[in-house]
Amino acid sequence: MITQVFILGNHIQALGIARQVKDNGLEVVLYTSDRFSITRFSNVLKMVVFFKERSDLFEKILLAKRAERNILLFPTNDLMLDFLSTNYKLLINDFYLGIPTPETVNIFYNKRNTYQFAEKHSIPIPMSWYPESLDDLRSLSKRLSYPVILKPAIMHSFHKKFGRKAFKCDSQSELEAVAERLVKTIPIDQLIVQEFLSGGAKTLYSYGAFAADGHVYAAVMANRIRQRPMDFGNSTTYAITCNIPRIQYFAEKILSLTNYSGLAEVEFMYDEKTDQYKFLEINTRAWKWHSISEGIGFSFIGKLIRYYNNNDFAEIKKFNERIAWVERLTDFAIIVKEILKGRMLLKEVINSYRAKKVFAVWSRQDIKPFLMYILLAPYLFFKR
């Protein structure tokens, strides 16, 4: 029975998880390598444990294990997801692990596996190619319609090295030049060439779910209309609920086919050329805006805990309520930038803010993380 939750990671995902765990009456401990994590200042934490590297984290987790299996380990980012998946067999007998099995994680951790899985099961995706060498890529580049994007198969290491999620290439020469530069750092079999879907953040959608053995027990659906940066963003700043049956159908098909257990953010992008919602990826962990569920009347973390502790099989799927999630500080910066560039209208912003909102950081019962977020904003901006 779960009585404690150890959150592995930092920042806003961790803060949302910590508050939900506390609201469900359980103790919560944060394990982080970041001394500037805003979550460490939350009053809901029992303790903060700092670690230097993965081996140090592993040793500190083992020191905390109990005779009774009662601790849930929960990751907040891909680095910690990889840590738990790599050590799955060494930890699963002593801890609950808040991730799917390593076999399932591997399907979605490596996007080449993801897209080949989708193609096999007739799930719409952007047209994708998987070069095995620079010669393959040069041959491919002659046959493509431009623009295209060049993106990584494994995101977290790519973003850390290059500071972006993908490169848009408007010509054959640009694609070849970017690829030649990237392969000096990463193997070409970790790159994907993909058709460019226009429309930007307004056409990005996600199906957020808690599933067990492939069955969805709790879900929300959202249009992620603003992100940082707006093109190929790695951080949602504003999401608002929506109801698109085709997204629900394909998301639940993917989760069922993989016998999925855990939290999942299934991402899609609308392609106006084909009138399809094309599957992009799955975050096999908590995602940034997961706490939007609290505006609808439930908590993803609470649902997961009750499922394992109390055999709670009730379904919670509410797609018609208009609820927004916003990270106000970063969202404001994005709004100003986009308005100045002439890519966003003030009327759009005003309309979006009329929705009932769940705030990423602000809480009257837990004010210190918000104050520290303001104070640390310059550091966080340049760090990211």
C-alpha cells in the first residue's frame, strides 16, 4: 500500500505532483539535483534530498526502502524516466514505480520506435523517414517536398545539446547542412526526417490519461495554444480543455495496444491538408500541465494512488468543461513577444483568459514557491 511518494526531478511538474500527493493525505519527498528548484520551497514536502548523479540517487533511494513496499517513485522528466526504466528490475520488488514497463517506455522513449509502431497499427502520423547514413539522407533529400523538419529520436539528450526540439529545413541544401552538423555530435540513426505541419501551437492537442493494463480510468483533453518557444516548443504555457472524439479514439487505441499502465500525455497535431489529427509522441510520465485535472474535480496522482491502494476502478472522463491551465509568468512573456511580432492578437489573449483557470505555481495555501519563482525568474530563463 502506497503511503509515501518520492518525486524524482524538479520544477513545475514536481510542484503539481507534490501538492496532489499531500491533498490525498500521503507524505511526499523531493529528490532533486537542482538547488534552485521552486518545488523545494513548498510547504507540502516532508523532506528534500539532493543528489549529484544517477549512482548517488540510486544509493539514496535504496537507503530509504522499507520492509513493507509502500513508497511510490515518480519521475518528472525524461532523465528520471530513463533512470527508473533502466533500474526497473532492481527497484520493482521494493518500490511502486510510477512508469509503464521498460518495454512500453522504449516504444515511446525512442521516436523511431514510436512512429514505426504507429505505422504498423494504422495510426496517422506525419510522413517520416529514418536515414541510416549521410548517404541515405542525401539520397532522400532529393525526393522530398520542402519544408521538412529534422528531429531527434531521443529528445532529452538532443535538447540538452542543441537547445531546441527540431530544425526546420526549407531546402535540400539546408537539410544536408544541418544533418552534417548534427552527426558530429549524435549518431544519424537517432535522427528523423519528417514532414512539416503548419499551424503552430494552435494546432497542438494532448490527451492526458491515467491508464492501467491498457484501460483508461481518468482523462482530460487540451489544446496547447501557447508554448515556449512558440515554434517547436518544449514547455506549454497555456492549455485549455477541448473535446475531439478522433483524438480520444486514437489515444485510447495506442494505450490499449501497449497494455499501458501509468500516466500518459498523448500528443497530436492537426494537419489541415489532410484533415487529420496526427500522432506525435507520448510522454510516459507526468507532463507539465497535468494539474489542470484539479479544475475538473479530480487529481491524476490521486486517481493513481486510489487505484493501487483501494482498487478504484471508477472512470473520470470530462471533456466538455472549459478549464485552462496557465504558467502566468512565462505565458505573459510569450504573449508580449508574439504580439510585437504581429503573430498574435490581443483579442485572442483576452478570450483565452476568460476561462476558469488552474495556475501552475500560485496557491494561497502554498505561497513560497510562487515568490521564489518570481525571484528566480532571470536564472530560470537563462538556464533553459
